Amino acid sequence: MSLVIDRLTEHYKFIEKDYNDSNIVGIFLVGSQNYNIDTINSDIDTKFIITPTLNDIYLNHKGESSTKKFPDSNEYISIKDIRCVLSEFKKQGTLLEILFTDYAIVNPLYKPIWQELVNHREEIARYNPYLVAKATKGILYNTYERLYNKDGEISPKQVSNMVRLEYFIQNYIEQKSYANCIKPEGDKHDYILQIKNGELGTTSLITIAESSFKAANLLIDTYCQRDDLPKNNPNIEEFLYDITKQFIDTSLITEYARNGEI
């Protein structure tokens, strides 16, 4: 864990110089470490979250959403305005994982507000189960398209991602906690790492990939046809609106105070 936190800190220091401290919510790990299927070759990729400035509000600027490459590495830092982050939570995609990560550095100014999000993370992750299924299907197809490299060789990493996605959607449908859904356990965890580490032959990898792709698709399609799926939980909608307001209010009041205007 310390190695990941050290790298997270390096990412933070690399980006923080571009922003006022009061506009930094924090930095959060994304990727395989959150799923407990990282290897010694896994990169450290992060999400750096900021709040809008007074000028952003006055001039009606869209929330920042950009990416920077960490020097001398294959690691990336995605920079996002908190408004974009909370909006993406409602789209129910993979960004939800930052609510469940063990690797984060949060600005003390925003820590109580972020903690409120974490306290409600399971409800947020089930804000709209239909969208979770659809988002998973999109990722599944993107993974399938990347199964083979330019030389026509199958990628153990992408096959392991395919199996992990099948595991995720099956457990999500079975109402397991989201934290459990994104972290394969027991034999499944060991199996996914075995695939990822290239311990299986090409023929086996092809069979596994095709099987997981079909199984996950069937699970998703069957699930999305259900009539009892809740959509857009209004309580979570209101909660996320209130949290957005708390982040922005805190940011703007701090900026006013820094400028000597209050």
C-alpha cells in the first residue's frame, strides 16, 4: 500500500502547483489496484478532482476535464471538475470506483463533504441499476475489441478484464455490495490473476474470453429486460445536488475570504 500512496503523492505534487489549494478536492486511484488484481507491472493512474473558481462561475465555464501524462512513465492523471465527477456518478460508470478506493489523498477542507459521499456510496452505486448494466456492456464491448494486439496475439490482460466484468455484473445483479462486486475474491480472484499473468495458453485464453463475453452479455440483456429495475433514485438525485452545492459553496467562500472580500 505504501508504494501506491507514495506514487499517489507524487502525482498530487506534480499537479497541485497549477491550482489554488482551496480548489483541490483531492486525488484518487483508478484501475487494477482498486480491484485487487494489480501486478508488479501495473501502472498507477489517478483522478485529480478540483472545484470551480469564481471566474469559472461568473463566466459560465464548463467544468475542466483533461488528462496529463506523468513524466517518464505510462501513467496518467485525469483532472476533473467536481461537477463533472458528480454528473458521471449519475451515469453509473467506472468512475464510481473512486468512492471505494483505499488509495486517496483528500484536502482537509473538503474531507467532511467527501466522507458524506463515501457514507452513501452503496446507494450512489445503485442510483440507476439499468445504467450500470448498460455502462458495463459498453466496457465489455470495448474490452472485446482490444482482445488482440496489432500482431494478432491475444492479450491476457484484456481476457482477465473480460472475466472480471462478468464477475462484476453477476454479483451486481445478485445485489452484492458494490465493494465486493469490483473486488473478485477467493478462487475467482486467483483465476483472474492467473490469466492476467499469462499463465494460460492461447487456446485457453480465446475460449475463456468468448465464454465470458457471451455470459456477461446474456446476464446484462436479461437484467435490462426486467420491469422492476429502479431508475434515477430521487433521494440520491437530491443528495448529489446538495453535495455539489456544498463543494461549490465551500470553494467560493474560501476564495472570497482569500481575496479579502468577506
